Amino acid sequence: MEVLWTAVALAVICYNAGEAHAYQNYTVGGASGWFFDAQKNASVTDYTKWASSQTFGLGDYLIFNTNGNHSVIQTYNMTTYKNCNFDDAEDSDTFVWTAVDPLKPNTRVRVSVPLTIKGANYFFSSAMDGIECVNGLKFEVKVGAGQGLPSSLMHPPPPPYLEPSPAPADDSAANIPRDATAPPGIDNNNSGSEITNSAVLSAFLLQFFFSLALLLPNLY
């Protein structure tokens, strides 16, 4: 009987351990969602307190239920987070998951953000020039190893966008070397009239000497 209870206890421990490290979806702010009360000039809930009560691991998702009045910015840069502004942030450490949409301010938005980097992950809204962030619409999470990243999240992000290089000027003469197609002794930069005049002169001289050769026997 003692062996049986030991086996049961070990099974329960293993089950709970596996359950504790399973990938999780966390709804940010719980039922309050990701919102800001403009009349009170404050976030609708304490997001720092909410985050501190959770345990996050690689592969987990944060679910932001919000609308077009608010943005979701993720950064790994503490300075960007403290400034509530990402204008000078690097593309490699800051991501805009959703931006303010003034044309559809009340349209509901659901944003799913995977946690793919261990350590400090910062989130904030940049709406109202950072006023929402300054007044509570922000939080920090500490991401642990958990079960590690699932294969679906192991692909590296796409490279940053680069402006295409301007096309070279359409100057065919600049791309053709001098005398590239001309036969030896002829400059391909000469005009056609010069070549034609040379050919006419050669024909005239040939005809002159041929006529002279016919006349010479009759002179003696």
C-alpha cells in the first residue's frame, strides 16, 4: 500500500509540474482589457499589479483586448519604456503591434503577442503623445524559460526594410567602352559623314590612276 501511495504522489507531482509549465494565454488586465479612462486621466486598471501576479514563460501569449484609441508597443529597451516614446527606438528592440486608428476609434481590436525573449519585456500605449503611458497604460513582465520556444516561434523575424538603391542613369554611351565595336583603325566616335567622305576620295583616286595607266602607252 505504501508503494502504491508513493506512485500516486509522484504521478500527481509530475502532472502538476507539467501543467505549471504548459503554454498559456494571458488576457492583459483581465476583464478590464487594455483601456484608458480619458475623463479620469488614468488607466482603467493597475497593469503593473496585474502583471506582478502572473508567471510568464517563453511561448506564452499576451492577449490585448482594446480598440482603435490605444496602441500596443512592445520593447526590450528600458529607456524607450520609461520615455513612453519609441520615435528613437531601434527596429530590433521595439515593435508596434497595433497603432492608434483615428478613423475607427471604437472598433474592437484583439492583439496576440508572443513572448519570445527571456528577461524583461516592456509594454505601453503611445497614444495621446505618451500621456496614456505616463498615466498607467503600461507594464513590465519578466519572462522565464518555461518549456522553451515552440517550433512555430523559432523563425527569426524578417530583416528591416531598406530603401532600394536608385537606378543608374540611362546613358548607354557611358557603358560602352571606346572602340568596343569598331574595326581596327576606325574611331567609333567619328561622325558618319567623315567615314563617307574618306570612302569617296579613295574611289576617286583609284579611278584616276586606272585611267592614267590606259593613257600612258598612247603617249609613246
